[in-house]
Amino acid sequence: METRKHLAAEKKQQKTHNCAQAVICTYCDICGLDEKTAENVAGAFGSGMGNREGTCGSLVGAGMVLGLVTKDPVLARRRMKQVMERFRERNGATQCRMIKGIDTGIVLRDCTDCVADAAEFLEEFLPE
């Protein structure tokens, strides 16, 4: 598969999608969803699951894609763990609050880059 991580990042950068939407909508054809349904499913999962307290929305979007593609919860969790580990290695955290430096004032990574990273790591588990 040719990478789509730049398409996902562009969706976020243009402010047309939240982080979760940017990821799931980029791969909605692979998931079997139309884009509007994908947008609605991921609508509440931007900004760290809606309030910057939770997991980065781009990772939530990647998890949605994995679940829809694998149709196997055990396999999806195993693969999600790998995506999250790689994301944490690159970005220093998986929680939006920490990535955005809400408490420290130190931003670890821009949202657009987080979306690209989650998409990149997700693609390792998608069909060709």
C-alpha cells in the first residue's frame, strides 16, 4: 500500500477533521465505511477523546480502523498495542494532555504530525 499518512495529516491541517476523523476517514474505503459515517463515528474522539484528558485522537482513529479491518478483537488489541508503543517511542506520550503540554507548557508534537505518525504505524497492519 502506498502511504496515505500525508492525506490524513492534510485532513487535520485543513481543520476539516479532528485527529480521530482524519485517520479513520483516510482509510474508510478499507474499513467498509462511507466517509460521513466514519466522520460521525469518530466525531467525539478529537482532542484526546473530547477533552485532552485521554488517548490522542489519532490513536483512537487507528484503533477503530484496526477493529474494522481485522474483525478480531484479540488481534486488533495486539496490533493496537504495537501502534501505541511505536507512537510513544516517537512522540514521548500517547495521552493528548501530555503531547500538547497542557501541564508542562512543553509541546511534544504537533497534532498534524501525530495524525501522520498514527497513520504510518497503522499502515503496517493494513492489507495491500
